Amino acid sequence: MASFRTLDEADVSGKRVLVRVDLNVPMEDGKVSDATRIERVAPTIGEIAEKGGKVILLAHFGRPKGLDAKNSLKPVAAALASVLKRPVAFAEDCIGPAAEAAVAAMKPGDVLCLENTRFHQEEEKNDPDFVAKLASLGDLWVNDAFSAAHRAHASTEGLGHKLPAFAGRTMQAELDALTKALEAPQRPVAAIVGGAKVSTKLDLLGNLVAKVDVLIIGGGMANTFLAALGRNVGKSLCEHDLLSMAREIMDKAEAANCEIVLPVDVVVAQKFEANAPSRAVDVGAVGADDMILDIGPRSIERVVSLLARVKTLVWNGPFGAFELEPFDTGTIEVAEAAAELTQAGKLVTVAGGGDTVAALNAAGVADRFTYVSTAGGAFLEWMEGKPLPGVEILRIR
Ligand code: 3PG
Ligand code: MG
């Protein structure tokens, strides 16, 4: 794999450093409700500031179509300042006079956050004039936003054509973890893929069967596979129009010598609600009115003993309806076992994707995994084997 220039090679002292970060954090009542992404970019910002660089932050927030005050980055910049424990100045625009004046006022070691890049529609179009305006504010560009790297936008990709480009520390950590998980993993390697729908993960499953030794399928999408094998899934979530697709994936897996692991027993209920009366049944004994909401105890045991036989695990998507107790049991018990093996030095565990991170946080295991990516869509596209524009631009050519 081609490598990347990192901050080790960047001479930032006295320079204006444009740093693309992902500050697209969840907010509730005007306050940041999960600061994980802010915490992840703090080391890069701190390091550049310590080395005497002028840190100019570029980020998007939400999906505004042009200027929209409710998508301002101002409250996020304030949250960033408290994580960094240093002042963060703010400019009301990411280009033009407001940005230029704010940058001109900076001293080495200062941190400035520019307003939401998506307030300009040219950002998403990767418009060359807009890229040039952004580029005029800096001497070099550091991309620390892996979770936005699936976007070929001006601030995530375009700038790399204009300025010397470097990977920030979080980008570096993400790439390192992902390489260990799928590019050059210690084998055997297993993947857990869960979540509701096969239809959203067809490319991902197709890519994984060619790369991993064991593919463990959970969540609603497992029902589609069970149905494809002729099992009755009752009222469960199931994409009945995708049964032949599921069969194709299983055939592809067999040809590639990838073992597919499906639940052998499941927890069923007749209502989709927390603490609905439920029972564990064999996959062959699902009733017409049953809804499969989690994997059963024998399946959990099987997955756990399987994890003890592999060296690497990449995880995307929960096993069951993890947002409803007790249907989070499968996800929690498998996550707990994976965390223990990781801590014992026996397993490399890399997880990512929006729901996955929420599930692992809820299970209290995220800290004990080798790496938990903060990326949603970018993690999926990476698992699909697609090149990410924001990563490709950083490769040394
Ligand atoms: C994310 O939250 O997944 C990233 O910040 C990318 O945001 P986007 O999906 O709106 O491009
Ligand atoms: Mg997204």
C-alpha cells in the first residue's frame, strides 16, 4: 500500500495550516451530545499549535443547502475550545474578507475555526474557484477527517491538488487500524455484519466474502439469508425480493472459501418493543406471528467460540434490535467476548459505522476494542473496497 505523508514530515512552524476535521457531531438543545469526534481531532490540533503552526479548521456541519444559521459551527467551536483547553477563534465565513481578516490576525499556535464549508454550495461540487479561495488562506493542508473522506468535496479532496497534503493523527490512526483489519490482517479474519437490510450492504458483503475467512451475519439481514435457505421467518424484517441475491452471496462465499455463519437459534417476540414477552427458538421453529429480534444463546456461544479461533475481527452492525432491551443481549455478549480477547492480546478488533459505535458504547466495550472508527458512511465505503477520495489524495504519488 502506498503511504502517506504525516505530521512528522510537515514543517508547520509559523505556517498557516488548513486542517480538515470532522466536527459533524450530534447536538441536543444547542449542545454537543457526543464529543467523540471532537476528542479524536484534538491531538492533531494540539500538536500543530504546539509546533507553532497557525491552525485553521475547516469542517462541515449537517447537510445545509447553502447558508443556514441553524447549521452554524459556532457552538461546536466553543465545545472544541473546552476539549482543547485553548481558545478557538471563529470566523463567520470560510472564505472571503471575514476569513481573510481572521487568518491575518493569527499568531503562531493560535486556533481558528471557519464557518461551515457547506454554506457554500461550491464545497460539495469541489468547485475549482472555491478550492482556490480556500487554498489562499493556507500554506499547507492536513486532512484529519477520515469520516468525511468518502466525499470528494473542496475541503476534503480539492485542497490536496493545491497545497502540500498531509494526514493528521486521527486519519493516520484510522488508516493504520483499517489496514490491520482488512488490507493486511493477521489471519484468520472474521467479519461481523449486522443491521437491518441486506439491500444497503450488498457491495459490502460482496467485497467481504472475497477478503475474510469467516463472515458472521446478524441483525435483520440474517433473516433474508435464513429465508433464502427456506426457513420460515414469520413476521420478521426480511427482504423477500432479495432471496436470490442472498443465495448469490452464499455461492460467492463458498467459491472463495469464506465460511458464512448464520444464527442457529433466535429470540422471537410478537411485538417490536422493549421487554416484549419473548422466547428463544431454533431457527427451524419460528412461528407465523413471530418476529426475530435477536440471536439466541446457542448462536451467541457459537460466535464467541469462533472468535477464539480467529486473530482479527472487523465489525459493522448490531446483531439484534439492540436499542430495545433485552434484544441487545446478542450484541452485548459477543462484544464483551471480543473485548476480552482483545485485552488478552489474542484478537485485533476494529469496528465502525454509526449504529455499531452506538451499540458498542452502550455495551461499554468501545474502549477495550483495538480501534473504533468514528466514521459512518466512510467506514462502509471502505468495507465495500471503494477508494475514498479524501484518502486517495493523500497517497504519495
Ligand atoms: C458523517 O457524519 O458521516 C460525516 O461527517 C459525513 O457527513 P455527510 O454524510 O453529510 O457527508
Ligand atoms: Mg453520514
